[in-house]
Amino acid sequence: MSFRVGIVGFRGYSGAELIRILSHHPHCEPILLEHRADSADRPRPRGHAGPLRIEATPAAAAAHQLSAVLLATPHEVSIDLAPAFLDAGLRVVDLSGAFRLRTPDVYARWYKEPAVPAELLASAVYGLPEFYRDRIRNATFVSNPGCYPTAANLALRPLIQAGLLDLSAGVICDAKSGVSGAGRKPSLKTHFCEATENFSAYSILHHRHVPEVLQNSGLDEAQFSFTAQLIPAHRGILETIYVRLQPGADLLATYETAYRNEPFVRLYDPGQVPDLTSVNRTNFCDLGWVVEPASRRAVIVAAIDNLIKGAAGQAIQNLNLMLGLDETAGLL
């Protein structure tokens, strides 16, 4: 069984990871869909042209018998391209934030741009397999989660659903990301001289990933404080989440019940926590925690690679489910 899979936005960091993973996938062949022909490529060794390139159009996709298209594009590009590929009968996984939120008013508030048509938002399945696997299997259109919400929701949702958190104390998520999370397009904030040996917070209380956490975790906005921070590293996300527990809360038992059969969630022994080296260049989300019983305070540490479990790897995980393949194909 073999599938041809198109990649739009293959020159970006997430797009490059999609090429790398699919080039070694046992059942998928990457095809590069040229959306911006004026963009420059990196030099290549002689005799190494890379995957086949075609135009980023439904007609070209049909002519080359593509089964699916992965959009590693800015949200405004995804809004333009996704409907056309869906109308042509292709499966689509979108890595942008264009279709992650459920209603146009929420999208307009957090993205500060005109609302996406409601029917498009309603048609996209949110692609966090650990929670929505059955819906993803039957979907033709999947919206890949953001990197920060992936880690936060995997850490928080099982505890909230089990009623383990004292939500009157609030939930504080302190999230650090490598510079690749900002994308390949240069900016003053990500310039080498600005980012190296520096550590800065941004979009405090107004980060556009906040509503993804709220709509999938069960938290209200007033209960959740989120701060994103840029660290002088290439890749990786580490979130330190501060909560207060209900009396008798057992985090290990709850996480084990939630993730016992999940191939990409790894738990640490109580009192031990992951770091970026534990997860970088993998599709794993690692969870560890420390509890102070007398005050019922707990600190949960969630770590992922922002370019893999936070982007390209999770997109392939979703694609595998949509194509009826082993969910771990190409990822382990």
C-alpha cells in the first residue's frame, strides 16, 4: 500500500520536517507542491534533486494521483488552499492556526483578522489523536494543533476531566519555546543577535494559542494564565504548569489510565521531570510532576519538540490515521 502525499510550504521548518519524515515513511511518498516559485532553495549536492515537484493546484494533484495534501503554510494561505483541495476530493491536514477554533467570533478575537467561514471551521476535525482518534480516522479535513496547546492539553485535560484540580486557585502555564517556533521568515525578535543569550516573554495573556487550550481542556479563560517565552535554542518546548490539587488527587493513576495505550505520551516517575533533550527530534510528549502534599501544590512539566509533536510529526500521526495506516508509521 502506497500513497502520494503533497506538501505545500516545504521550505519552512515544519515543511522540512514533513519531507524528512515522509522520505523514510514505509507507505508514503512526498511530493512537493510549489506554491511560491520565486522562493529560493538551499543549494543541493549534485545528483540529489529531492522529491518530485508539481504546481500547488488541485488539477496537478489529481494528475499525479495524490491521496492527501499537508499545508505547512501561513493561516491566510491555508484559508485559500484548503477548500480547493477538499473540493477536489483530497484529504487535507492543515498545520496553520486557520481552522483550529470552532467559531468565527473566537477566531476573529484571537487572530485579529476577519473570521474564517463558519462552515470551514465546523468541517475541520481538531487533530490531537490522544483525544480525538476516532474522529480523525473518518475525517477528510484535519486541523493540526498548535505546539503550545499540544503540550498543555496533554498535561491538563486528564486531570480536569477527573476533577483533580482546585480550579479556584487557577492554572498557570509558563511555556518556553525554541526560536524555530516563530517560523523561518526573519524578524527582529528572531534575529540571531536578538535571540542568542537572551530570554524574553511575549503575547502575555493574549497569545493566540490560548483558546485552543480552553476549548480542549475544559478550562475557562479566567482560570488559565499563559505566558509564552522565547529561549535561545533551535527547537523544543518545555511547559511548567502550576496547579493546586483536590485532596487525595493521584496524578500517576490518572495519567496512567489516560495514556496507558498511547504510543507517543511518556510518563515519568513522580518527582522526576523531562527536559528538552528527552524529546527533541521525536514525536513524544513527556510528562513529569512534583507534588507538595501539605499545600496540595503541584508543578507539571510537559516537553515536546515543537517541530515534530508540535507540528510535522503530529501531522503525520494524523495522516496515518486518515489513510488507515499504523499510527506510528514513519515516527518510531
